[in-house]
Amino acid sequence: MTSKKKIHFACESRVQSIAISSILPLHRISPSTRKSKKYLSISASIQKLGIIEPLVVFPQENGKEFLLLDGHVRYDILMDSGEKNVDCLIALEDEAFTYNHKINRLNAVQEHFMIMKAINNGVSEDTIAAALNVNIANIREKKNLLNGICPEVVQLLRGKQANADTFRQLRKAKAMRQIEMAELMCATTNYSARYANFLIASTPEDQLIESAQPKENNGISQADLARMEREMESITRDFKQIEDTHGKNTLNLVIVIGYLKKLLNNARVVRYLASNYQELLDEFQKLSELKSLSEETKS
């Protein structure tokens, strides 16, 4: 029978209302931040919906004051609006790193699902736009982001930083080509609309939806397009081959470097190499001193 590990929580389970005057911020919000789009969006959301995510605070020894660990922008907005109290989570440790540096920013796909969840819960597009301080057209664009995108592509790009323009390009291709394009984006970690546009330009016409035909060549000849299609097919094969062999090659390199380090710890071997193969010894030493396989040795 396996023993159950005890889970340690970072905060108390209950939310507590605390006087804003007793909260001590770690830094000030700059005037430029107050003019930023993000700040204005949060401000509009608080005015429309109130505080959705509580502040995170840590109690001081005097029992009367609290150190603000997370929520400085929300705190600043509430102070300016004259609020007296705010809902807070009480942290069990004085540790701001967890709350300020382990945050995953929403990408386009996550924004789409967030908006769809709000709409399905009965929140109108106008209300969402007002809460986020954006134009309603922007909300509708995010709502329709995945129209024409096959489910496999959604799963591939769900946690990636692909933007609306990237999905606009993907929408021009048929489902199988969409999946192929998404796999190439993941392999190269390039999710830009420019790269997606290049992939569309190199896509055979029979893999494009009718609304995307004929292709806008922008002065590119049919011969050039055919060459680009052949090159993209070759690149796709190369990526697949690298994906299949990368793990094995990395393991082999780790073993080789470990063996070289052991070899160079032998004084007799080093003396022999120094006397007969100095250049080879220099290269061995460079390899053994690598901190990671991605580190480049300087010539």
C-alpha cells in the first residue's frame, strides 16, 4: 500500500475581508502603468464586476498589518476608488515569488474558451466588452476565433502563443493541412502569422478551401510556388525524422560527454594526448566543460 503524501497549501482556505488601509504594498504603480491598456482593462472590470480574484496578503507580527504579495494593480485601483475593505487570501508564507513569477498568461485559444464560458453562463457580449474595456468587435473576433479550425489543431495550439492572425491563415487550409501546419509550428516553436502565411503560400491548391483559391501570388510565379511546395514537403520530412531521433541522439551525447570526463581524469591519458594529439585533447576538454548540450563552444 502506497502512503499518501500530505499536500501543503500556500494560503488559508477561507477568504477574509481586510481593511485596505492595513495592507502594505511591496512597490508603487508607476504613472505609465496607470495609462496602460492592461491597467484600464482591470479597472473597467472591477467597476463593472467587482473584485473576482482576491488579493494575496501575509500577516505581520503586530497582527494589524498585512504585506501585499499579489494584486498590486487591483490594490491601486481600489485605493483610488476609495474602497475601505477588500477580500483577501491569507498566505501561510512570506513568499511573493510564487504569486508574481509563476503566472501563465492567457493565449488566444484560452481567451476564446473564457469568453465562450461567460457567454454560455448568460453574460452578454456588451457586458464582457465593458468589463474588459475593449470594443465589442474585439469580443466577437475572439468568440469566432476557432470557426473553421479542426479539433486536432485546437488541441495542438491550445497552450501555444498563436494569435488571431495565425488562426485566420490556418482557416484557409483543409483539415489535414491545418494539422500539418500546426505540427510544423510546434516543431519550430514559431506560431507567428507570418510563418502561417508562408505555409499557406506553399500549400498545394487541392489542400486549400475553395474560398482561398486562387492563391494570391503577389508576383510569385507558379514555378516558384511549386518549388516552395517541394521544399516544404522536404522540411516536413526532416522535422519528422529529427523528432524521431532527437531523444536517442541526446542520450548518446550525454553518455559520450560523461565518458570523456572520466577519460580526462586519467593523468596518463591526458599526457599521452598532450604529447601526440594536442588538438584532439583541446576539443575533448571543450566538450567535457559544456554545461548543457545546447551550449556553443567558442573557436
